[in-house]
Amino acid sequence: MTNAAPVRTSGAMEFDCLVVGSHLRFDGVWQRPQQIVTRLGAHVPVLFVEEPFVADAVRDEIVPHGDVSVLRPQRPHYAYGVDDATLARVREWVGTRRALVWLYTPMMLGIADALPQAPLVYDCMDELAAFDFAPPELRERERTLCDRAALVFCGGPSLYEARRGLGTKARLAPSGVEFEHFARAAAPHPLFANLPRPIFGYVGVIDERIDVPTIEALAERDAQVALIGPLAKIDAATLPRRPNVHFTGRMPYASLPSLLAGIDVAIMPFATNAATRYISPTKTPEYLAAGKPVVSAPIADVIARYGDVVTIARTPEDFADACLAVACAPDAERRARGIERARGDGWDALVARMWNALERESYVP
């Protein structure tokens, strides 16, 4: 399919460009929106619209990122969603083309209002209304978005079950993994060169979903704990500060294979709270593709999709014990099954199914 040809879906959807509205920054932690949007950009031109940056200038800057154009509004004050000036810039970019609107947040519904003839897709990757500091109107806007959307992709089984009442427009579309990226042989990252073993490592945003008592329990063992990623929406003072607990800050996506190569056990120390009830962590298949044993809190989607290749621990003490046990006695057969499971969960296959749904509305989860 070429960029010049429109996409037709059962005569109902027809478009030759894509406008994406996201609460996540395109150059932030590389995850579901970036993986999907960059692949969609191989089919049609894509405009990725971000929420405003706080800046002295007032402007709407478009920055090219390969096949994706990123629209970055700059405003004196932060606000959710998009304002009239940004919407005017969106309409200018679309021009005479036929757009499809693809949203990651209900707070971007203004884009759909500005392009009333455009078909609307909601890629629901998280239960955003359950996160700390979510705007109070988000839940009602999501109901409106789900009602108006032609398709609602759900990023995991829990999200899908919560939206099955939408009927056939709800489609299960679990996140994938860039298998070759994580499976390639890599020398351990220099950050871990002089650390004693074992090393328990978490890769991802460190926020309200992390269980601090579990981190404390890990820190009390004779092991190193590496927390690889940026801090957000969490009081850093609540996290244990010990010589064997290491915070790297945000690391480039390209460095993740070497970082994972340097750890002994990959961990998902999530809390049991509203923010984790529906999560389907993309890091699970990434850990498995890297050939790492994985210990996780009892996250429903992890159990449903990977319970036979991931060790589940339900208390902080059990979590720490499981990490030590797995580090001391690696299970080669389980590791091999985990690698094969990840191999079948690629982003390319997921986006191909999404594209098929857009073309034919025939994808059955």
C-alpha cells in the first residue's frame, strides 16, 4: 500500500493520513504508542499530537521523526488536551487529505471534534482514569470516546473484559515486543560492571504503580537492586536509599538489551492498587525475549498471558525469596519457553492485525 492510496474499510472508513493524539511524549520512554505509530507511518503520513509543553513561547512546532511528524504545542501553562490554536495547526497539516483520528487519551477528543468527517479509533493502553492526578473529567470523556469510536483496541485482557460491553468494536490487541532488539547478544552495560551478584533489575517508569515495600524487601537481601527508568508521580523520599539500590534515571531504548544482559533476574514489583488493576506490562515479553527469568507481582494480565513462564510472588517477602531462588537455580527449560513465547508476540504481527481491522473490520481477537 502506498502513501498516495486511501485505505478503505468496508466502505465506512476511508483515509490517507493519520492524526494521533497522545498523553505520552513521542521521544519519551519507548512503548506502545511509538511502536505502533511508527509502523503505521509506513502506510500513511502520521501526525503525532502531544499535550502542551510549558514554555515562554507560544507556538505549535512540528518536528519530523522518520515517517512520523510530531506536533508539540508550547504554552505558558500546562493543560490537558488541545486548544484551538493546536487544532488549527492539525487542520492545516491535514489539508485536503482524508484523515483518521487515532487517540491514546480521551482528553484529546478535541481532535475528533475538529475533524468531524474523520473515522475515530481509540487505542486503550491503560485505565488512565485510575492513575494519580488524572483529570476528573477523564472517565466521562472516555465513555464518550468509546461511544463515538468505530474501533476500540484494548491493550490487554483486563482492559478488554472491562469494555466487552461495547460489542464488536472492542478488539483485544495485547502489546508486543521488538524481539530481535531484545534477543540480540549484548555485553553487559558498564553500569553493572563492578556490582556483586545477583542483580535484580526493573526497567520502566518508576511511579505510583511500584510497590515500595517490595523494593525494601529486595534491598534487605544480599543482592543488588537496579531500578532503570525515570521517576514520575512518586515521592523519591519514599524509595529506599541504600548502597545496594541503584537508580539510573531514564535510559535510551537502544541501551536496554545491554542493561538486561547485566542483570540476573528481571522484576515487576508492582503494587496492588487501582493503577495496576488493568495494566498489561510491555516489559514482560521484553524481559522474556532477553532470556531473563522474570518475577512479578500478581498482575492479572501477566498471569493470564505468561503465568507458565513467569514466577508470581504475592508478598514482598515472597517476592524477594523468589528472586534469590531463581537467581541461584535458573530453569533453562522455562527460559527457553519464555523466549519462544516472546518470539510469537511481535509488534509487527500486532500492527498487521490492527491494519487488517482498519481495512476490513474483520479482526477477531
